[in-house]
Amino acid sequence: MTSEKPAHVPASASGRDPGRVPSYVPGHGLLSGRTAVVTAAAGAGIGAATARRLLEEGARVVLSDAHTRRLKEYQERLAAEFGARAVAALPCDVTDETQIGALFDLAERRYGRLDVVVNNAGLGGTADLVEMTDEQWTKVLDVTLNGTFRCTRAALRRMRASGGGGAVVNNASVVGWRAQRGQAHYAAAKAGVMALTRCAAVEAAAYGIRVNAVAPSLAAHLHLAKVTSRELLTELTAREAFGRAAEPWEVANVIVFLASDYASYMTGEVVAVSSQHA
């Protein structure tokens, strides 16, 4: 399963087989003419799927990622499909304030303004709390929570300066609500992203800026198996009512919705993208 538009999806889904991947939803121009920045947008995960969906909805997209080679490859692929004018890219480490500033400078310089920011960058890991080192804890918090804080702060400053309006969508996780062994650092970071989203939304509302978040449970992609054991993936998949992980583009669909005018009266919300059993 990848973040690319799948060629294998069935032509229709009757709903009778909950484990069947539904049809890929075509774009409807929901974000025509708008400029979006997406962090951690290279590779095969939610960020890459979101970048593609934004382009399909008519947005101009600035991609960023800490992995320079993958970022360049994905930019070239999207540029060939959507046109070089529609997609730009700049490597960015969200723990570095200077790199974040350069990323938003690029968006404004190339496209004139900033309308949508998707904070997707995050870092996971597995370690029981009693074995977890300060370095493991701090690294996950600095990328996942502090990185989202830095990018949200930069986005709000620029959106306010340009006259207000715009949308920020943060990527949280159901682990921010639900306990999972070995995930104390990641769970704390994602719960922090949820709280940050709510507080930022209250502050940004006066400027017509909306701040929301998605909380996926399990989205399958090529790199997931490299950082998660087969046993854990099997266990997590068994918790899903549909009997399968989400495709990354299914999470991206909800991100696009929150970034669009269809969500014009939603702010400070954390929307679960999950079929986990209640």
C-alpha cells in the first residue's frame, strides 16, 4: 500500500465487504488557486498522499521533508504530472527554526501567499517507559510536538500578516487518546498536538484562521514495516472494524476536507480517521 493513487482499487465498493478498499475519490477543485505547505511530504505515507490530494484539488503545493533525495524524487514525479509551476520543494528539519522560515519564505515568494499548512512531520519509536532514555523521549517530542508548534506559529504569523484567513491541519494520532505499550513518548507528543490545536484555534479565530487536526489509527505504507514488527501490525489491524489499515489517501481526504471551505465552521477539532473498535 502506498500514498500514490492506487491502480488496483476496485471500481466500486458495495459496503458489504468492510475489508475492501474503496474507490479512489477524484478531485473536485476544492482548493483551486490556494497555496499549501506540507511537511514530511516525501515517501509513501500520509504526507505524500496529502500533497497529491491537494494538487488534485487545484492547490499549488510546497513540499518539505528531511529526506532530501526522496523529496527531490517525489517533487519531480508530481511536477511531471501536475506541472512544474504547481509544485515546489525545499528540505526542512522541523526542529530548526531557520529552515522552517526558509520553507514559508519559499511559499510566499513563489506563490504570493500562504493559505494551507499541513503539519505532518512526526517521529515514533517503541520503548517501555522504564527503559526509555532522555534522548529517546526528547527526540520524539522535539520533532512531533515542538515541530508542530514551530510550524503552526510560523504559519499563524504569516497568515495574520497577510490579512488573515487560511487553515492549519495537524496530524495527531488516536494514540493521543488511547494507551499503547511502548508509546509513552509518542502518545504524549500526539496528545500535546491535540491540545496545541485547540489552543491555537481559539487564538487564531479572530483572524479567520482555522486550526484542526486529524487523528489516524493505522495507515499502511511501504515504510511502516521497517519501523514496526509484523506482530504489532497484525495486532493493530485486528483492532480495526474494517479489518484493514487505512490507505494513506483515505487520511489525506479528511485533511483536504479540513483545509477546504466545506469545513468553514470547524476549528479546534480533532477528527479521528479510524475504524478502531469502540
